[in-house]
Amino acid sequence: TNKTPLTKETLDALPKLKFIGVLATGYNVVDYKHARSKGIPVTNIPEYGTNSVAQFVFALLLELCHRAGHHREAVRAGRWSGQTDFCFWDYPLIELYGLTLGIAGFGRIGRRVGEIGAALGMKIIAHDTFQGTPPAFPFEWVGIEDLLKRSDVVSLNCPLFPENTGIINRKTLGMMKKSAFLINASRGGLVVDADLAEALNTGVIAGAGLDVVGFSEPPAKDNPLLSAKNCIVTPHIAWAALEARKRLMGTAAENL
């Protein structure tokens, strides 16, 4: 199952239920504590999308840095052919080398994001409630407010829990640099959509790349992020590379 809430009431209404296999990393839709009390194992699939999601974080970030899609369409529209100079661009072009990448959620995906960022010459700072064994690449543990204040790029790579729901809001966005980018390829509920849209439209931060929005997807047509300034929204596809989906199904069978 995936995306189907399995509450205490639902579990109590299923006397023959012996196993719950969640086809995703997150298992917040299951009352797993109640399932445990009834002797029902709950499994998830935490590693299938690590490389796919981390790669997509940089697809969003590099698009914000270079606007390759926009400039491709400009070329197709004849704007390059009509130039007197040998090149043109109409968005700021940004080099990531030497910039600070702040990663909120330094688990499997967050560490892969950090590894890629470090390979690009970025300085890595990270925040997580569980630190564990440090990775091989250079990085620094910081508090969440310090991360928001220091980062040129903030990447959200944490699960959604009650304590971090809406952690990116008007107050915390105000802590970020005006030149900063926010990337969210994790959970939409980490961000207050209206607050982020306002921050983008008023120049509180420079841009955002989002693969998830809100608490329900697809988003409502009037979701303010869909028309916000310098905001790239993709339809929740970071996890969906063919290779990742093959791993997902293989692991689901192994779990069972």
C-alpha cells in the first residue's frame, strides 16, 4: 500500500490483517505503534530512491543556477539568432563552487546530496536530530537556525513529523539570505506554501525548486507556489527513475 491512511480504527476493523508493506520511505500514514501492539509488522523501503532523489535535488538546483530550460526555449523562439553578440542570457548565471549547501535531514538521501555538493566544491553544513557516523566528505554539524542563516542553498531532505511540520515559514524564511535558494524534494508539509510564495514574490529569498507542495497532491490550481516568482515546481518525480522503481518493487517483495 501507499498513501492509504491505516489508523487505529482501520486496523481494529481488519482482524485478518497480518502484514503491512508500505511502498515508500515514509510510513507516517500508518499507526505503526498500534500495529505493533497487535503483532502486525510494518515495513517500508528506505533506500530505493536515494540516488534518484539526490540527483533530482541537483536537477532543480542547476536549473535555478542556469535556467537551461528557459534558455533552450529562447533559442527555439529565435532570440539567439537575432542577437548581435555571440551569446546572451536573461537570468543571473550562478556558480556553485565555494557556496554553502545546508542540508536539513542528514540521513541516506541528505548525505548523498552532501556528497554531490562536496564534489561540486560546495561547503557542506548539516542539521539532524540523529547524527550517527559522520560521512567521509568534509562537513559541519550546525543548528537549524544557523543552517538557515549561513546557507546559500538549503536542501530539505528530512521525513515529515509533527515537530517539523511547517518548519519553513515566514519567520524561518526571514532568517535566510536574500540570495539563497530553497530546494524541497522531501515532503511538502515541511513548508508553509503561502509563506514561501510571499517570500519569493517579495524578494526575501531568491528562488525555490520544489518537487513537492502542500499536504495533498496534485496541488490545488490556486496554490500560490504555482505562480510564485522564481519558483520551479515539478510533479513529485524525484523518486521515479526507472531504476529506483525496480528497486522499490524488488525490496517490497523481499520485505514480504
